[in-house]
Amino acid sequence: MSWMTSKKKALPIIDAPPALAELEAHLLQLLRAQPHGLGEYELLKALQNAGVAGFPPVSLCERMPLFRMHCLLFHALYRLRERLWAERCYHLQISPLRIELETYQAGCAGLVAYDALRAYYADWERLERTSEAEVTELLEKFWGRFDALHKRNDALAALDLTEPVEYALIKRRYRHLVSRHHPDRGGDNTKLQQLNAAMTVLEKYYG
């Protein structure tokens, strides 16, 4: 059985198969070179361009290959996060839209006892259980977030906000502006449509 189809449930930090250890090393090198972090799409393209095992030069629009690369990437990222935390050198912030190395601070960014996403990506049997329909749904969410990545600044501007901003503040600001501009209160319907369109983008990115 190859290392990519291992049925181990845990994410052991030591004794990693050579190909997986190589992937982790490559990821660490990429992230060190980008102090502001990278998105998943950027990481996938970089790994493809470097010819890293498990990341063939196929179109990222091909559903099943993208799903397998996505799972492999996040499996490696969560392993790497645990190792870096154990070594007390970095905290690895992980999300589909931004993967970033942060300074290690004891007691501030420790790993929780149970992490649902970590458990999800640790399970390699998922590759066999996930149907094409489920993959389609996952990829639609991925591309929705990717599209929102490029539209978020304009969407924030429509709400008179700029980065950095918390999602809770975005929602409060949206509700306030919708109340002010609602046609039933003498507001502008065009402005209301703009607010709704902006919030649709921001929900995909921050929600």
C-alpha cells in the first residue's frame, strides 16, 4: 500500500514516509518565502510547477485530481503544523484561503485537543468513500471562495470597510446599512442590491 493510500487515522510527527516528509519540507520552504502566507490555489500551482510527488501537472478544473491533491495538501499541512508546534518554532495558520507561518508564542496558539478539520484530512479512506457528486459540491465551494478572494476588497468597500476586519463586524455593518437603505424606509433599492451582492461575496470568503 502506498503512502498516499495509508489507512492510518493519526498524523504521526516522526517516521514520516520519505515522499510525505519531502512534501512537508517543500511546503515549509514555500511558506518561509511568503511571510504574508499563500492561498491553497497558489500552493497547489507551486507544488505542480515544482514536480512534487502527488501533484501532477493536470488542470485544477479536473474534479477528482483536484480533490486528491487538496486532501494530500491539507493532510501534509496538519502534520507540519503539529511538528512545528512541537519544535516551538512556528504556528501554522491553516485555511483554504490563507496558509501562513506565524511566530510561535507559548500558550497563545496551541493546538486544541480535537480539531474536526484535522480529523477529516487524517482519514485517507475518505478518498475511496467520497462520491463524485460530493466532490462536485466541495469544488463548487472551493471555487466560490477563490472567486470571492479577488472580489473581497470591492465588497468591503461597498460596506465602507477595509482589511483587516472580523466577520462579526461585517455582519453588523451589513445589517446597519440594509436597515438604512431599505426602500420601505425611503432608501435606494440600487444601493440595497449592491449591499446584498457585496455580502454574498463576503459570506463566501469569511463565512
